[in-house]
Amino acid sequence: MNLKKLPLLNLKRNPGRTLALVLLTAVLSFSIFGGTVVVSSLRRGLGSLTERLGADIIVVPSQAQSKVSFQDIFLQGTVGAFYMSRENLTRTLEVEGVEKAAAQVFLASLKADCCSIRIQVIGIDPETDFVIRPWLEKSGSRGLKDMDVVVGTKVGAEVGETLRIYEERCHVAGKLAPTGTGLDSAVYCNMSTMKKLLSAAEAKGISHKVSSDDEDVVSAIYVKVKEGYDIGKVNSAIQGHTRKASAIRTRSMITDVSSSLLAISRVILGLIGAIWGMGFLLLFLAFAMIARERQQEFALLRVLGSTKKALKGLIRKEAFLCCLSGGFVGIGLACLLVFPFQTLIEMSLSLPYLIPEPSGLFLIALGALGASVASGFASSAFAAWRLSQADPGRLLRQG
Amino acid sequence: MRLESRSVQKWYFRNRFQSNRFFAVHGADITLLPGRVSVIMGRSGSGKTTLMQMLSGLLTPDEGKVLLEGEDIYALPDEKLCALRRTRFGMIPQGADLLPQLTVKENLLLPLAMEGREKEEGVFKMTRDLLERLGIADLEDVLARELSGGERRRVSIIRALLGTPDFLLADEPTSDLDEENVSLVLTLLKKEAREGRGVLVISHDQEVLSICDDLYQMEAGTLTQKEDWGGRSLLNITAR
Amino acid sequence: MKNKKTAVLMSMILILSLVAAFGLRSFMAPCIHEDGSFGSCHWAGEALFGLSLLMAGQAILGLFLARGRREFFLCIFCDAILGVCLPGLLIRLCTMATMRCQSIMKPGVWVLMILMGGFSLTGFFLPGSSQGKERKGKT
């Protein structure tokens, strides 16, 4: 009989009571960990979106219903395509205050290799592009050769495989790092490959031409404004100078996302708070009831010579062990839901969603564990104090 | 070496406005001496257990003092008072006598474990001897919650004896026991007294008088010593 | 006591395997195509459905044949590993992570298989009664 083992024996030999306490704490850590991971992922997604956009203004065809369709492509990975004349790129570059402008061409595939799915194909000009290229380079992808494609992290094709887009065979040359945005669901190629794909699509009856004589089209123009120029004014100038196109300030897009994120974060944090509050109250009541039920047991320990301090230590140790294991169980269960279902969560929220780095996750887990243990300590403190203050004789009598 | 109470009083209030005060113990004086068995007899609710709890440092008296070798034990800090209970008092409480989730063996060694003495030489042998003597050697690894009332009683008596205390304080040690076991327990208590321990037995069982040296009567919180008792034994039981 | 604990674990496995089998035919079903054709994710779904029924059968047998329960736990654990490996690794799913098979079926099956694997492993290694020796009779 080792006295240090007493709390463990108490828990082990009262499995029902222990299980109830563990589950109660598991609910706390589950809500704290799960909720915080979702909120952090949304925040990281927003950060990634801001970083990925890299442009101050985006020019899209008026037919793209202003920013809505474009936003869907960018944020949710909705497949779509819209075109305007390439002339708009030249016109944009002519506007005073424009530092650089890069065009992208979108194409929605009909069928990929395995299932009947549509993929967003984005053609970039590696020479001028400043939006996708840094990301490609960061992901270790070398230059895009003809008929090479680089796929987003959510496209289930691996490097070296072949993707069939409009019956054209494209070689997967690289896979990009996750961004948490709709860009993860896209496939990227150079303009020459895009031209071939557009011709192949044309052959299938999907036209991209803006007018019968204009084959050189673009879908979006990313604009970087020179230092010192007012982005709003440049935006208006571009709007006026381009034809059948709308200029969108990226900040307004980020603001939209940011306010949605704020609303969702508030709801999630509110839920965490409510669950935590309720869990804490239940834990408090549970400890108080257990202390009452075990009054005679604690009185006997005092009779046998246990000090008030030792008794408090025993209750605290039991609470610690319960809450620690409950914390682990809750975090484990949250991991089982939050990570495998991250795509589903992202799709349901319709917002950029990027799971934090392992170090960040570790810190969140540590925080959730700490919060669970602290809740256990705090909720058991009153019971421990009350029991230790009472005369053992009185406790024996009451029991 | 003596344990004595000086005019100790304990009162309770029977309503929430703290007006209806009643005395559980009303000015009790008792002295426990080594080698003697003191018995307090009385009806249920007469205050015997309250007095014993005050004597063993478990219940602070409202008036009066409990002195161990002249020192007021309630003036000691909690740590020292607990150390006294662990080392010098052997308690056989009534009611909650064992921790239900521990085995018999674990319960027996618990007070020694508090002192870090559970692995001391001779403890194992003494435990085995006492278990065998009280006929519960086969219950060593059984959980306390699975024991009958009589078995629990015997385990708690062995636990009190294992610590080799100076004073043994037993509250109804013979309750729940059959005749044979009553005799065994009383013999054991008498033997402990002969080995130099002060023994206090609280009981309303007349058989306890067979080992009694000093007899006290408790009635409605008032303790009186039967002066004419003079250590007479009803049964001539000797240590076996 | 040990039997009671393993029976509870076996019952949990039975419930989870039935949830998996039912789910693969309803809320966790693989991708549904408009033209009636199906890709490899369909076959992954079929294989998983069969595996879930097999696990349910093993759990029922394990529940009623208490003697070989440990062996059944081991079988179920192996099945659970297979269940984790089947979607995506052994049988390819659809290309996009946003598709139903990737976003619902695979994670759903993973969660259920991991839980069943955990329960079966616990059942396999469950130590003997830790509640002290059983009493033979009161003295």
C-alpha cells in the first residue's frame, strides 16, 4: 500500500464515478480545442487569403456579375469561367499609378480522369504573374513547361501523374501548398497550355470567345498599385479605362470575408463559453455531490491521521487525474472530428479555412488541456476546502 | 503517560436559529492510564461516541481540555494533532470504519503508509498473525465493500493494533460480532492493556465488563465513574 | 467483471459497425453521379460496406461466444486497419477533396474505424479483474 497510489486506486475502483467525471471534462476540452482550432483555421485562412491575393485591384469581366462569381472561385473553389478581351490588360497598364498587372485565364473542365467532376483550370503568364508564381516557387515547383500543370492541394492527382482535361493529357509537374482558399481546388498551367486547352474546349463546343474576331482573352487582371497612389482613385481610373470590365478592390473582398469570419468566430467563441460555463457548473456540482457522498470516507482518513492538507491534496489529485484524462479524451475526440472533416467544415462555412501549423495545434491542445485541468481544480477546490475544514467527528456523525 | 479530559463539554443546536442548545457531553472528566481498560457504558445517544471523538482529537470540545501528558492536544497545530492520531492513538471507529474501495490489506496498511512505515520489518508478520487470530486471513485481498459487518469490525481492530499505539480507543468493538469473536476481540484488547497500552472501550454490551478495570456510566451527556467497580471482572478471561 | 467490460466493448463495436454499414448506404454514401455512372469511389464504398457487415458479424459472434472474445477483438482490430486503408490508399477515390467521397465518406469511415480499432485493442489487452479477488463466501 503506497499512499501516493491512493487517488489512482480510488478512481480505478469506482469506474462509474470516474467515467462520469472524465466525460464531463472531455466535453470541456472537446469544445475548447475543437472550437479554437476552427476559429484559428478561419483566421489563418483569412491571413492566407490576404497573402495570396497579393494584388490591390482585380479586374474581371462585367459578365462575372462583379465580384460575386469571382469571389466564389477564389474563396470556395466554385468552378466557373468568364472572359474579356486581352486588350483590357494593355489598357490597365496604361493607367497612371499601376505598378504591374498580370492576367489569368480561367477554364472550367468537364471531366477529369476518375470521376465526373469539374476542375477550375487557371492559366498564368509566368513572366508577368506576381500572384501565383511566388506561391509556385514557395511550393518548390519549377517553371511551368508546355502541357505541364501544377495542382492545388485538394486535387487528388500526384506529381508524375497525368490529368485529362478536354481530352488533352496534362502532366502533373507539382503540387501546391495549402492556402485554405478556393485556389486549392484549381489546376494551374502556362498561357500556351491554356491556349491548347481553350482550343480543345472550343472543339467540344464550349466557346470562350468574347467576339468572333477576338480569340485572345483573359479572365482576370491582377493589379499592383504604385506606392503613394490612392488605390481608390486608381480603381476608378481602371474602371473607366477598360471595356466591359469591373475593377474590384481586393480590400473590400477581404473585408467581406473578415466580417463573416468575425461573425462566425463570435458564434463559436460564444458556444465555447456556454459549453464551458455549463461544464464547469456541472463539474462543480459533481465534485460537491461526490464530496458529500464520500464524507465518511474522508472522515475516516482524518481519523487515521490524515492532515487537512493531505486530504485536500487527495481530492485535488483525483480531480487532476480525472480532468487530465478527460482533457486527453476530449482533445482526441475533437481531433477525430476537426481534422478528417476539415474539407466539410470549410465547405459548410464557405470561408477560407487553413488548419494551423503543428506547433500552433500543439499550443492549442496544451491550452485546452490546461483549461480542463484548471476547471477541474477550481470546481473541486470548494469541496476540498469544505471537507478539510469540517471536524472529522462531525463528518462521521453526519455520514 | 496519561490521556485525560478535563470538564469537556460539547453542545449542539437543534434548530437553525441556534437557540435550542443541548449538551452531547456535559463536563466529562476521564483519565486513561497505561495497562488499564476503561469502559464507558450507556444508552445510544448518551454522548459516549462524542466523548471518545474529543479524547482522540477528532472533535474540538466547546469547553474544557483534553490533555496528553499534561499538554492540551487541541492547542496543537493540525499536523501535530494528526501525527498524534497516527502514532499514539489507535482508533476503532463505529460506522465508517474502512475505505470501501481498498482491499483488506490496503486498509490495514493505510495508517502505516501515512507514516511511511508500511514496509517496516515485522509489519507483514504481525498483520498475518492478527488476521489469522481473528479468523479473516483469507480475506486479505478482498475489497472492504464486500465484507460483512463483523468482518469489517475485525479488520478495523487489527488496523488499530498494527500501529502499536499508546492508547486504543474502541467504539463498540463487539457490535456485529458473534459470541466467539466477541471473546476473541475482548481477549485481544485485554492483552494490549497488559502490554502497557491504555484502552478505552465504549459499549453497551455487558460482556465488555469482563475486561474492565475502570467503569464509567454515561447518561444524557453526563459521565460518572462507578467508584465501587474496582476492577472486578465478571468473567475471568485471560490473554490466550 | 472482465466479461462485462468486454461485452460492453463488443456491443460498442457492434453499434459502430452497424452505423458504418447504414451510413455507407445513406449519409456517408460515395459520390452520386447524375448520369448513373460511378467511379472507383463507388467500389471503395461497396468494399467498406462489406467490411462493416463483416465486423458487425464478428462483434455478434464475439458477444455470444465469450470464450473466443479476445481473438475476435484481434480480428476486428485488423478489419479496422483495413477499413482505414481502403478509401484512398487501397481503392482510389475521386480526384477532388471537395467531393462527397473525400469529404464525407472517407473521414466518416476513418472516425468509425479508429473508434472500433481503439475499442478492439482495449478489449484485446483488457487486464484481468482489477477489483480484488472474488469472494468465495462470507465468514
